[in-house]
Amino acid sequence: MDTLTAMRLANPKLSRFSPMSRIISFDDFDDGFCGYTQLVGNYEHTLDSMLAGYAQHTHPQLSNLANWDSGTHGSFDGNYALKLQTRPKRGAQNVALKRLTFREPGPIRLEFYFTFKPEANELRLSETDVRSIGFLYDLQTGFEKGGTRVMPHVRFLNALDGKHLQKWQTKSRTTAMLPLGTEGKTVTHYHLSPTDWEDLKNGEQKLCYNEIPTKVNWHYVRYDFDLRTMRAISLQCNDRQWDVSGVDPIVIPAMRNLWCMLNICFFAEADTDKRALFYLDSVCLSGEFA
Amino acid sequence: MMRQCVTAVVSRNEVWSGKAASEPYECGWAGEAIVWLRCLGAVKGKPGAAKARVQISPDGMRWVDEGTKLKFPAKEGAIAHARLTNFGNFLRVVADMPKGASAKMLLTLTLKE
């Protein structure tokens, strides 16, 4: 075992991760929000110009997973997890993100532990009340002619229309770009629209979902992506791994002000008129560069 | 350690009418909070007669009045605030709006350890 690996395995904060050689960020939510904020939609002159899909977003929360029947559950490591909470409406979404830029266009690895539940306002399992949880990168190449904005999307479709589907999906298309306001500087598109999700091949996965809606178990995800080719490499969740190199991300023309953008976004969707709760603890982003 | 301080925008450009309530916000890590309720406009009727108040909850689902009341900001740009301590883990603001009254609101929490 090399020294670097030994040091990481001996560090209880990092020992549950397998980061690439350089850790770019390590977000333990016992330390605060760690740069995660709500995704606010674009607007110009008035908030009324914001698309409805974005207007519904609210601020993420630091949660100790408090339950009415059993008290505080706590997070994976310590007391607090980052919580994304949708509104209590079927199809409602919420998104939290961290906004970075990259300095080395090479392989990066996103690792995180997550769990999800609906609001426990019924005395039943409620395993189909959360539609999905997921994540995406919002990326743009470094400044170049013909540059691109690239947005790989991944979600775990837990349930749809009351059916417990439990499968991973990806997305390769977004909605049309819409201009906002009158100054010609701001546009928007709704990349999290319910359309255009595609099943990942052999992407069904039965995740541990405990017997009542106030018990949670934490799951591991690892997602490798190459910023040089702007293509995904692999996806892992717990004991399952997929080669996703054949999956096309959303690709649109570069925008004039987003060069080297590296945004990490997490999102949740409700499938019933009940709040969906998506918890993260912790998140590790690493890259393969010296 | 430096104290954590976070600004959370809980309601943004939401039309408040009838029995209005902000989304539950979990913030038990904070020892103090300031609730800011600002009117963004689109005022209809007489929302100034509304009773706005802070509520707390043991679980984010069942709510009781915390005791703090806010004078409802009924004109565009008007802002009301209240300072809170000992609020437990969940906060929200509710308002019983008079019949026919509504306004677009911005609810902000300033939270500090």
C-alpha cells in the first residue's frame, strides 16, 4: 500500500472515500453548508421572469434528521447532513449546488453518501412518494472557439406515478434556450424538465429502504467524468457499477460568461403531494492532476 | 472556531393569500435568528390587516405559535423583522390574510450559531 493511500485509509473522515490523487473539495456538513446553496433561476428586471421550474427552489438546510417518533437520527458522520426539501406537490423539485471552476481539464471523481425519504406524515411505508434523487454537473470548456457547455445528468428514479421503479437514468437533451428580459444578456433553459430521461442499461437497483419512513440507511455513489473529453466514464452505487462512457451528456453551445465552469448540483423530486427529503453526508470531489 | 452565520431565502416572490405559510426550515444548529418579511409588490386588497406570526415545531410537521408577531409589510419595499432565540429545530412564518388580500413576499432568515 502506498503512503498516500495508507494516510487516507487511516483518516476516518476520508476512509469511506476513494478519491483521485488530488482532493478538490471535501464537504462534511458538520462544518456548515460548505458552499452549497439553492439554484436560483435566471431573471432580468423582475423575479417574475424566472421559469416556474426554478422559482420553486428553496434554500438547502442543515438537518440532524429529526423524526417525530424516534427523535434525531443523525447523519453518516456526526450530527448534520445537507438536506434538500421539495415543496409538498407532485412533481415538485429542489436543487442545491456548489459553484466552482476547474484548472486542469482531466478526470474528476464525485463521491457522496446519500439517503432520501418523504416527509413522514403518514403511518405507512411511503416508499413510492419520492420520485427521484439525482445529481448533475454544469460544465463549460475553457475559453475556445467552438467551446461547449456540457451537463451530464444522472438520477435514481425511485418511483413514478406510484410505481416503485428503482432504476438509474441519464439525460442527453434539454429544453430550448429562452431569452430573458430586454438587455440581450440573460437566457435560461429548463434542463430538469421531466422529459428526455433515458434508462441506463441494466440500471435497475434495489436500494435498502428501511421499514418505516423515519429510518434511513446511507448509500454510496461514485461518478467519474473526464473534463478533457467532456464525457462520463463510470457510475457506481453501493455494490453496482456501470460503464457510462457511451452515455451522451447534454451538450449546448458555450455561453459567453461561463468558461471553465464546474458546478456540482444535487436535486430531488416528489411523486406525491408530500415533501421529498434528500440528504447528503458527505461529498468528496477529486481530480487526477498534480 | 468562528461562528457560522447563514442567510437562507425561504420564500421568494411567493404570493401570500388566505392562510399563508412559509416552507418549514430546519435550523436547529443556529442559536439565534432574525426573520425578515419583505413585500415585493403585487399588493391586492388590504394585506396590512394580516396577522403574521412565527411558528415552531418539534418535527417540521406540527406547528405551534412561538409568540412573536410581525406587523405585515403591506406596501412594496416594506419590511418587517423579528429577533428569535430558543426556537428549537424548525421555523416558519404564517399569516392569516384578510379576504381578498394578497401580496408577493420575500422571507429571509439570518441564522447564527
